[in-house]
Amino acid sequence: MKELYSFVVKREVEKQVPYVKKTKDGPVESFKKSKTTVKNRIVLVKPSMSDVEDAEFFYGQKYNSFINSGFLTKAMLAKKMGDLGGMTSKKAEDVMSAVLLENIEASRVIEFFDESENLSEEQEKTLKDAKLKFAETQKQMLEYEVALRDQFSQTADARAEQKLIEWFVINFSFYEDTVKEKEDEKEKKDLFPLFEGEIYKEKRNFLLSLQEPEDDIEDAQLLRIKNLFDSSFETLIRAVTIWYNKLGTDQKSIDEALTEFFDVPK
């Protein structure tokens, strides 16, 4: 298995630690509870071309299912909103085109003057204004993109893509743990599926069981996996989204994209 991305999660575990307790009758062996922090590496395995083909087939099924359930496509919603003068109308597109041009022009001014050491008072004002304009237009474009994404979040396309991202996470997420096959052997690290099951339906049912409240889970092993799941699921979703949208293709580029798009510290 070729790794696409990995990160470390920490969890607190409670252990019974043996110690010798002094009593009036002499030392007695006893146990006390001790909390310790355990680290586990979460690994996203890179899907093969065959896996991607399976994913595209899965996406098509979900897309058709949502359309049959009455969801509009992005194209249908865009036309409808455009006709009503919404965010996809000609007027809105013209406004955002003008904002983009202002952003590019401000960027050019900053690039031209920012590295100069001896600027006149007028040039410094031009640079300051350009920086303000750049920040202002960046904010406008971001707000537009967020609003546009929210507008299309309930389309058949968006819902099917959400299911597709989840499909990748369910099938290609692993955690690293230490194992010892025999008593006299040294411990070694190995990868285990984060979501148990032979087929997608079983794996997704396991995901649903991990989303249950902690107090409702009695199985100790399931509770242990839930702790890993709670600490890693959001990052896995983000990493797969970055990879699927070709914004990152390896550990370094995905890390950079996580910082740029989700403010995740490096």
C-alpha cells in the first residue's frame, strides 16, 4: 500500500500501574490508575486507478439517486438563480469579474513596489492603498465563493460528491498500531483499517456506530477506535477533498493546502 498522507493523533488512556504499598503489616503489591498519552499515526492510503474508477461509478449511482429524489443539479440551480437575478446572474458575474481584475492589479502593484527599499512618499501611499485593495478584494472573493458553495450545497452534484469523499475515507483510512504475534517476538508496527468490514456497506455501518455517543458504547475495542475516529475524521475528510480536487498530491502539498484552506497549523 502506498501512503498518500499521514498525521499523528493523541489520546489519553488509563492504565493499571503496579506499585508496592507500605502497610503496618509490611509492603503489599497493589495497583493504581495512571493516565498516559498514546500517539497513533493515521494513514490515508493512495487509491489506485482501478479504485478511482470504482469511485466514479459510486458517484454516478449517488448522483442519479439524488436526482431521482428531486434534487436539482448545479446547472439547473444556476440557471434558475440566474433568471431570478441571483449570484449566478450576468450582473453578479460582471461584479465579481471587476473585483478579480482589481485584485490582480493590486497584486501587481504590491509585487512591483514591495521589494524596493527606497520609495517616495507617493509610492509608499500607492503600495499601502494596493495592500488595502488586495485584502478587500480577497475578502469579497472569499465571501462570494462561500456563499456560492452554500447555495449549491444541496444540489445532486454536491451531495453526491460528499458521499464520494466519505467513500474514499471509509475505504482508505488506516491507523498504525504495535503488534506482537508471539510472546517471544519483538513488537512491530502495522496498519489496520479504521473502519472494519469486508464491503462498503459494512464499513459505513461501522462508521455510524463510531458516531454514537461515547456513553452508549460498551465495547472497549470499539470505544478505542472511536477515540481515534473522533480525533482524525475531520482531517481525513479535508485531506481527501484536497487530493480529489487536485489541490495536493503528496504529504507536503496536502499539508500546505490544509494550512492555506483550513488554517491548520503546520
